[in-house]
Amino acid sequence: MNAYNVIIIGAGAAGLMCAATAATSGKRVLVIDHAKKPAEKIRISGGGRCNFTNTRCSPANFLSTNPHFCKSALARYTPQHFIALVEKHGIAYHEKTLGQLFCDGSSQQIIDMLLTECAATSVDIMLETTISRIETGYQLHTSQGSFTADSLVVATGGLSIPKMGASSFGYDIAGQFNIPLTLTQPALVPFTMDEDWLSRYKPLAGVALPDVIVCCNKQTFREAMLITHRGLSGPVMLQISSYWQEGNAIHINMLPEADMRALLKSARSHNPKQDIHTILSQHLPKRLAQSILDEQAINGRIADLSNASFEALASHIHQWSLVPHGTEGYRTAEVTLGGVDTAALSSQTMECKSQKGLYFIGEVVDVTGHLGGHNFQWAWASAQAAGTHLASVTVQ
Ligand SMILES: Cc1cc2nc3c(=O)[nH]c(=O)nc-3n(C[C@H](O)[C@H](O)[C@H](O)COP(=O)(O)OP(=O)(O)OC[C@H]3O[C@@H](n4cnc5c(N)ncnc54)[C@H](O)[C@@H]3O)c2cc1C
């Protein structure tokens, strides 16, 4: 029988959560995905341990054209709800930092948990299935036959990591039903730098700073930074990339806890014979310290250095301004910024205001979280908003 109450496109985080929820009232639910395996992004997330939520998650952790849109869903399905589900399935977890919760074991445990929930409510899941046409009503023509449903949920995610099955299909469906989109761009993505910068800093690839403040477009983040052979990465750079536009400068304070001007002056008074490299290396990785000194053409005993040299070093360390050449793009971005315009959706149910029975959930929607488990929390919360509504809809 090919008639369902609900068809969900996308067996990812949002799609599986929505399916299990919508089917609780006995609704017939089918999930279709073109990939060989479900939820591949959960599998690779959090370095294989899935940062599945963040206990400090709030609407302030999300970017959207309408920052209020996410509030309702996030308030009704909180990190505590997801933690309760994780605990019900006996999955051990830990807080890594800043409220970020990870599995002790592997992210496969979260996938298995969602699949178990789907099996318990008799959800059908069809993988390796290509959808060729969708007709209003809803009728889906696929490589495995045709299927009908009263409601269609689009949970196809964003454009990042195309080799894992990411596609623009969700945006195409929005287009088919005249649902507007906001501009999309890679987010939570490493920066690339130009050749000139790389000629100096590429040899430092692998050098990390544990505590850095970075600012761009009035946003500030404080976390770790990593120099790569293409540019700059690490949590702090991924976070700020979501606010960066081409041509913008980013401003870095490499040592927020220290006052370099005062430190250098004090060193000149107390240890005048010390080499400046030795002093900088007490606060920064040795190779980075040397590179900064080379760039400023400063060397030798601290006693012989001028206040102007101190100023140049302090300014480089506390107010390093750079204009990234670009980003690594969707190849490595964790998420897509922008997507289905929230103005077209109900924040209570995720249903399209102009198209009855059509829903968009998860990353395909113009709601993008900060790094640290917020994107999964949005996937769970938006899926619950749609799923609970679908479970309550009277079957016609
Ligand atoms: C490397 C990496 C690490 C990440 N780590 C974390 C983390 O630790 N914590 C966190 O909160 N977020 C993390 N994220 C982000 C998180 O994975 C996503 O925000 C989340 O998976 C979005 O859920 P979704 O269900 O909307 O989309 P997805 O999980 O991407 O699922 C979409 C599904 O739709 C399917 N699909 C796409 N196109 C079609 C089509 N044409 N036909 C049929 N099916 C289709 C896909 O195959 C996929 O199964 C990470 C992302 C990446 C890339």
C-alpha cells in the first residue's frame, strides 16, 4: 500500500525525529532518502561522538532573518527533553565544555536511538530512493514507485558536505510551491587566506592558540584558534565565519588574559638581558612568536628595544586585523546559513502558511545555530514542532 498520512523527505536528524513523533498517534509515516545510509551527518558529527545538544542553548545562539522565529519551537522542546530521550536509551554522555554534550561512545548511538524510536512507531524508511516529481496533494514519483500522503515534510538539510548526500532539493521544492528563500552561504567554515599571508603563516600549520577573542561585524567569540595550511580554523574562526561577509576584516586578540605592553616593560626592567623571543615564547607557541618577530623585524635583547617596538608587538598580538581571502566553502562547512524564509512558515508547526500540508524543518530552514550542539537542538526542536502537530491532525 503506497498511501501514507505523512511523507518525510530526508532521513537525517530532523527527518527521523519528526517521523518518530508524527507516528506516535498511529499515523502511517514514510521517510525517503537518496543516501545509502540514514543520518550520515550525525555519524560524522562532533568528531564521531555527536555534540547532540547544548545545555545553554537559547534563541541568542541562532542566526536568522527573523531572530524570533526559533523561539517557540526551542521553548517547547528543550535540551532537557533530548537529554531525557538519550538517558531513556541508556546512552552515556559527558559535557566537554560550554554546555556541549557528547556521547561517551560514538555518534552511531544517536542514530540507533532515532531508528529504534522510528521502529517502535512503525515508521517506514526507504533509502537509496530518488524522487523525480512531486505533485500537490501530495503525490511523490520515485525510483521505487509512487506514494501519496496528506502531508509532506521537507527535511533535506543544507548544502554542506555534498559528498555525503547534501543537495539543493529542499530549496527546489520550496521553489516549486512558491515558498521564498533567503540567500544561502557556507557557515561554521574555516577561512582561507591569500598567497602573501600563506607564504608567512603556512609553515605554522598546526599551531593552536587555546584562548583567542575574535570580532567581526559587532560579533565576538572567545574560543580556540588553529592555523591551517589554507588559513585559519578552530572553533573561534568557525563561529565568526557565520557573521563574515567577503571583504570584511576580522580582529584577533591572541592573548586576551595578558597585557603585552605591561609585560614587555616589566621584562625590560627585571630581565633586561633576556632575548625578546624567549619572552614572547613564554606566552605564545615558539614558532608563532618567531614569525611575529620576523614580521615586525624585531629581535635581540629586550633592553635594546624601544617603546615603539613594544607597541608594534602588543598591537600585533592584541589587535591583529586580517581580511580573509574567502572560506573553504560547502566542502568543509558544518552548516548552511539561510534557506527557506521563515516568514513563509508557522513558528508553531513549521507548516507553510500558503501551502497546506507542506512543512520544512531542520537546517533547510533559515535558522542557523552557533557551533556547539545548537544545530542539532534546532533539528530536534523544529522536528518536534512539526511532528507533534502532525500526530494531532485528524486523518481524513
Ligand atoms: C562535519 C560536521 C559536523 C557537525 N557536527 C555537529 C555537531 O556536533 N553538533 C551539531 O549540533 N551540529 C553539527 N553539525 C551540523 C548538523 O549535522 C546539521 O545541522 C544537522 O544534521 C541538520 O539536520 P537535518 O536533518 O536538517 O539535515 P541532515 O542531517 O543533513 O539530513 C538531511 C537528509 O536529507 C537527505 N537528502 C538530501 N537531499 C535529498 C534528496 N534530493 N532526496 C532525498 N534525500 C535527500 C540527506 O541524504 C540527509 O540524510 C555538523 C555538520 C557537519 C557537516
